Amino acid sequence: MQKDIVVSGIRSTGFLHLGNYFGAIHNYIKMQNDYNCYFFVADYHSLTTHPDPKDLKQNVFRVAAENIASGLDPDKVSLYAQSDVPEITELYLMLNMLAYKGELEKVPTFKDKVRQNPDNVNAGLLTYPVLMAADILIHRAVKVPVGKDQEQHLEMARNFGNRFNQRYNVDLFPEPHVYRFDEQTVKIMSLDGNGKMSKSENQNATIYLNDEAETIRKKMMKAKTDSGPTEPNSAMPDYIKNLFDLMDLVSEKDTAALFREQFNSCSIRYGDFKKQLAEDMIRFVDPIRIEALELQKDEERLRKILKSGAERARESAVQTLTAARKAIGINYY
Ligand code: ADP
Ligand code: TRP
């Protein structure tokens, strides 16, 4: 039986964090044995904010290294840099002809960026969902493991694919859908309770996969708490629930159960709770951090992995693009 095709990407805009791990990479690892997976570093997507050219390569290699260190096996999946597969940009151009200014301007992530950076509202930012659709449709993927924040983009990818099929009367693009294993782990909030953990914002309240033990301890100690519950079995405030959610992900089951009991009986000491969470987090992050650093020293190995990933990705991309060109009528010779 043919395996379902899976695509996902992570932008090379900074260090990966627990949100990327539990929202995305964790799912990649679970899927790598059972599906035909294409995972890539979205370096073109990172250009919307005009990164310094001398940082680009290092950013791309680091994201690749952090994925592998987290458990992604480049022999099982195609791991590549988006810019190594030019067919994606050609499909992006074709899809741009079917994407309308009005619908792109309505996308919440676009509106957020406009609010944050009113001086840099470039066309690449506006057409971000079109490039993302091309990333996915180029392999005719049906499953896309991404965090909750990407659902709207996926809906647009479905719309663009369907529009192409209808306009050219073909059955080229299947509908891609968000894929995840359990509802619990899709959004990791930042430690100060303000928004989600992110590569570029809230850095002191985000745990990065390359944070050293001392940094993690410091960040955890600053995590927002209060003076504790006064009534047994009180509802948890969001920022406390968030810490418990993190504990469920990185600590032993018994540990989380013990602190929950203490919360319910109003005997919890948040200092101890956070100390324990910090130590468990260090135990989780440290092996990834160390292996990612080792891998980044071995540039030759990373280069080979990315090149071979791109070769495999291009084999699939060329087939789709040839069919798309033919559908449009670009087959002159
Ligand atoms: P960031 O938003 O940190 O720059 P990306 O936009 O590159 O990260 O996202 C890469 C993947 O990680 C996407 O699938 C996204 O949904 C997921 N992701 C990012 N932040 C979080 C978070 N805090 N919780 C859960 N998933 C997240
Ligand atoms: N837009 C995604 C994000 O910000 C990253 C991304 C780009 C992506 N292209 C993709 C994710 C294709 C899945 C599939 O997180």
C-alpha cells in the first residue's frame, strides 16, 4: 500500500524551543516510520524579515541539526532546505495567480505582522500562505503536522489546491489537513503567561533546545506564579496550568501527580515545584543540546544530509510541477 505523504517546515529564524518540539518535531518523529515524510527548513520564508546574509547558512544548518538531535532520522525522511528545491518557487508563482489580495489581507498572521512591523509590509509577507501552500502541494501531501497557529494557513492551502484543480479541470492536488496525535500538546505557552513560546519574542520566557542548565534554572525561577491556592481543589490560573502542562511533558508521571495533589490540598510550594520542573526540563533538553552542538561541528555530514534530502524532494517535486505546467498549458515543445 502507498504511504500517505507528509510535509512540514520550520522557519530558520532562530533557536528552536519547546513549542517547536512539542508542536511539531515530536510529531515528525512519530510519523517518520509510517509515512512518506518531507521535512524542510523554510529559509525562503525567513526572508520576509531580511536576515543578515552571513547568518543564513548557520541558521539553516542549526535548524537541521536541532531536528536530527531531537530524533529525526534523515535516512527515513527527506530533510532539505526549501531553497534547494526550486520547483517550489515555480509552483508558488503559479498559485499566486489564483490567490486574491482580499483573502490574503484577511489572514490573522498577516494582520499581526502588519501591526508589529508597519514599515515592512512586503509582498512576500502578504503571499506567505501561498508559498506555504506551494511547499505542501508540491509533494501532493495530505498530512501536515503543525501547531494550532497554522490551521488557517492549511485552509488556504486547500483552497488554492482546489482552485487549481477546478480552473484547469484536473485532479492534481489532494486536500492537505493538519495532523496531530493528541490535543493536549499543540500550544506551548510562554513562562510569563503572555502568548506562546516563540523563536523571536518572549525570549526570557521561552525554553530553547540549546539553553544550558543554568539558563533553564533562571528562566524557570522567573516563571509567573502567585501565592498559591487558598481553597482546596481550586481552578488553576492559566499560567499555573501551563507549568503543569509542561511538567506532564517532561517529568515522570508520579512527580506531576504529587504536585497536583499538593495544589489541590493547598500545600504546594511553587519554589519547589519550579525547581523540580527546571531539573526535569534540563534532563530533557540537555541531550538534544549536546548532540545538536556536536552535529553543527560536522558541517560535512549536515551538507550531505541536506543535499540528499533535496535530491529526493526534487524527484517528487518535478513530477508535480510537470503535471501543473501541462495543466496550465505550458508544454510547448
Ligand atoms: P516560531 O513561531 O517559533 O517562529 P515557526 O513559525 O517556525 O516557529 O513554527 C514551526 C512549527 O512549530 C510550526 O508547526 C508551529 O505550529 C510550531 N510552533 C511554534 N511555536 C509553538 C508553540 N509555542 N506551541 C506549539 N507549537 C508551536
Ligand atoms: N508557516 C509555518 C510556521 O510559521 C512554517 C511553514 C512554512 C510550514 N511552510 C510550511 C509548515 C509547510 C508546514 C508546511 O510555522
